[in-house]
Amino acid sequence: MSDEIHVVTGAYGYSGKYIAGRLLAAGHRVRTLTNSLHRASPFGDRVEAHPFNFDDPRKLTDSLRGARVLYNTYWVRFNHGSFSHSMAVTNSLKLFDAAGQAGVGRVVHVSITNPSENSQLGYFSGKAKLERVLIESGLSYAILRPAVLFGKEDILINNIAWTLRHFPMFGVFGDGQYCLQPIYVDDLAVLAVEQGRQAGNRIVDAIGPETFKYRDLVRVIADAIGVRRPVVSIPPGLGYAIGWLIGKVVGDVMITRDEIRGLMQGLLCTHSLPAGKTALSEWVRENAAGLGARYAAELSRRHV
């Protein structure tokens, strides 16, 4: 095993788990910072776990001391109760400061496609602010900008399939012609570990090899799971209301107004070359049996 220490935020979660797995396979020592210390570790005792300690800068710095690379996946999908985008920004800034104080050699930071501090969407403006601060920090960095992740623990693709399985039709917001470029979560992990080995500062649009119009993506998923549903255009406000109602029934937040706006504004699509190799169209066919069999709830994951 290598003596290098690599720190991954959220190694018991989604993208962080895949990054940690790739690092362990490469023989590195892995440490995680997590809000879920009591969650069962998918790695047994091979990953050293520490709480985030955002309220104690000294402890946060100590948990990063000796690390060659910090892989930061920490974020929140939406504002809700005890968490918010503004809180995620504040905590991430503390994390970057602690990384500098601890002498971390490099930061690989997961952002989002098309961030902008001028955006009215908190997700995109918050991510843009973090990118700027990291760039100005003097730390060596790689910024990865995925649009949509897919994989076995995915929420968006799974819940599209769940909706197709349980409802007689599927509504797309407006004309459904806006695009997405999903990347397989393990392809993102491979990219993150590769960038952790580098030295130069870099920003990468972490997109997959396929570009879908949203309406066409729904049809690809429907074909893969073997259901036939009319795909109909509905006003965004009505789509949000339906999503809100379904969320109340399943005890989750299914969709937010900001997510609808970001999708319809084309913010999940770029003109960059693909950084991932795994085609979503092939992956959904290979995983069709379990895809959408159960609703994937964001809130239940955050409460573990």
C-alpha cells in the first residue's frame, strides 16, 4: 500500500464512494470526511473516517493534515430544512481554507456544468463562487464539471424509470428539447483519480459520450425497461406541482423549481469533448431489470 493519504469527502455516499474505491484499488491510503459516521462503510475498515468539523477549524485542518490530494464532492442538491446551498458554500470555503492550512498538495473539486456567479439559480451561482475561490487560493487544483451522473445509486435516471413504470404517461417540461450529457459515476471517479495524479491546474467538463434531448432521454429509458408511455409536453409550473405532490406521497423532494429552470435553460449541456466513455443508452439496457423498481429518495439518504 502507498504511504500517500488521499482524502475523499462523502466516501459513504454516491460519487465519493466510487472515487474512494478507485483510490483503494490503486493502493492508496484513504480517509473520508463525512456527516454519516454511523452509516455502514462499504469498505469495511479500509477507509479512515472523520466528521467534517466545520464548526471547529482546528479539527477540520487536522483531519486533512498529511493528505496529498483532497477530492471534494461535498454539496447539497437543494435547499431544505437543515441544509442549503448557502450553507454548502460556507462549509466548502472552510474546507478549502483548512486544506491550505494543512498543506494539502492538490484539490480535485466536483462542480457543475456552466456555473455562473450571475446565475439566479443558487446551485450554479454557489458552484461558481467556489470555483473562483479555489482558483484564487493558490492551491493546486482540478475542477470537474459534470452535468448529470448516472449509476446504480443514481436518483434522476432511476426516478424517471420509476415514474414511467407507475404512471400512464410522462410529462416533460415545455417542449423537452433542451439537452443533457450524463456521465457514468465511475467514469467520473476515474477522471478524478487521474486528475489527482496531475500537477497543473485544470477545468474539465466531465460529460459522457452521448447528448440527449430530455424528451429523447425519457424515450430511451422507457424502451430499455420495456414500457410504452406517451411523452407529453406540460407547462413547467404544472410539472413542478405534480412533482411536489408525488414528493409528498413518497416523503421526498422529487424536483425543484430551480432544477426545472436549470434544465430548461440548457445548463446541463456543453460543447466540450466527452470525458467519460460509458454510454447511458447501453447502461440502462444492461440494468433495466432493477432500474426504477423502487423510488430513490434524496432525503432518506441525507438522514442516514
